[in-house]
Amino acid sequence: MSEKPPIPGISIKTLFEDNKKRLQLELLCKKGGLKKQITDKELHRPGLALAGFVELFTFHRVQICGNTEISYLKKLNPTQREKTLNKVFSFDIPCFIVSDNNRVPDEFIRLADQYNICVFRTPFATTKLIQLLADYLDEHFAPTISIHGSMVDVYGIGLMFTGRSGIGKSEVALDLVARGHRLVADDVVTIARRTGGVLIGKGNPRLGYHMEIRGLGIIDVQAIFGIRGIRRQKRVEVQVELVDWDDSQKYERLGLEDNYIEILNEKIPLIRLPIYPGKNITVIAEVIALNQLLKLYGHHSAKIFEENLHRKMSNKIRHQRNNLGHDFE
């Protein structure tokens, strides 16, 4: 398991190339500012800065100019507009993105070229633009970690299988795919912590959906099972650690206490599953996923069983006490 250091930033050029089609971005100025770096995943609307209040101006963020900002600039006379924009452009701003295909004042473009700050325009509404761009930046800046294992979407639950090399993680994943479930990653699972503490797992793009099965070799899961057998990413919801059976060890019998493991400072359920020849791990994995679904809906089977057992025992003891005073012989 190895945690990757935080990504220092993303260039404006990369942001433009990655989102040119998705956001229909149009570059309105010269390309001098494409080398600049974005170091903050948050977005900012510079309304107060354009009005002259720059004491709390978070200029190091991508600036989003919507209808409000552009309408305000258009109401200023050329002299006021020049003065206002000069003050704003004096900060080291990564770039501006103008929404709703608004027409940008000439002074805006001229000063952008002068200060080497890129200005983009998109037909998307401001709210939609912020949503899509925030998702992109959140994914890029998310802290990540790489874990040796396999991950499968089983009944909508992301199961990540870990364990020693050669214990059978890939074989379990392959069996699950053959039963109609979807492979997310094999050999290496890259996990990113997204907004809200959600852990998203995906595979190594260089490996794709290839899988090594010992004794058989490399297989292409996507080519064999088609699109139904794979998915690009999935939330990591349960870690299933495969361990060799050891008679000296005590394994969970009731499941009353939930065990957890911490990944990127977020806790997810951990199940240590002892294996031995003949044990059907695939079916157990499906039951793990279904049982997790029940827990998400508030149904904890082990605890309900314990409560019912205690209730029946209490009723039996009470019944026996009530009959102590009667002689039936």
C-alpha cells in the first residue's frame, strides 16, 4: 500500500485540453497564460473584486464570470471599466471562464493578453459550469493511494479483495465476473478520496481490464465478457481480506461487532475471510455484498438474531418461573 503525495497543480493547458469538448471551451485571448498552474481545486466568482473590494480576493482560484459579473462590467463607462479590470488583473490569477456565451468587453481581453491570463468562454450556464468543473478539479486534486488487490462491483456494492500474493484474488474476481458482476480493477486498485469522504476505486489505465490467472496467463476480461463485465470506477464500500486458514486463529463466528479499516482517513467495513480448498469464496462474496446492502437499509442480521434469541430465552425463563408453583405430577 503506497500513498501518493498531493498533486502540486494542474496547468491551464491541461484543463483546457481535458474540458474543451466537454465544456465547449473557447479561448478568447492569446496562449501566453496556458503554462500557468492551478493550485486550488475550489472555484471563485470575482463579483466583489470587480466592485473594488479585493482584501479577501481568492485570486489563486479559477475565476468564474457569469451574467452578474459581465452585466456589471458593461454598465461601467470605459474609464471605470479599465480602472476596475486593471486592479483585478494585477493579481496572479490562473484564468477566467465566462459562462452563458456572454460577450466579453474588449478591455477584458486586452488586459488578459497584457497580463498573460487566459480567458475562456462556454455556452453552459454558470451553475452547470461550476458543477462540472468542480467535479473535474475534485477528481484531479483528490488524495490517492494504490493497494495491491482486485475490485469488483457485486450487486452494486464495491468489494475490494486483498491478501497475500497468489492467494486467489484474481480468481475470485474472475468467477464473480463470470456470474454477471463487473470488474473494476485487478492487481492494483487506485483509490481516491473525493468530496464528502467517498472512496472511489479504479484500475491502472496501463493494465486496463487485463488479468493474470496463474497457470493460464494474461486474459482480457473486456474482450471475453464484453461491456457488461467491466466498469470504469466504483465506490469502495467493503474490503474483503483473504487469509489462509489457521487452526490456531479465532475467526468471527457471529458478526455482532463490525470491523473497520482506515483508508485515506476514511473507515470502511473490513471482513477477514479465511480460505481453504473447496470453500466457495465467490458465493460468500455475493452474500457479503447482499448483507452490506441490508445494513445500508438498517437491517443487521446478526444483531437481530441476537435480540430475538435473548427475547425467546427471557420468555422461556419467565414461563418456567410462572409454572414453579404448579404440581403436574
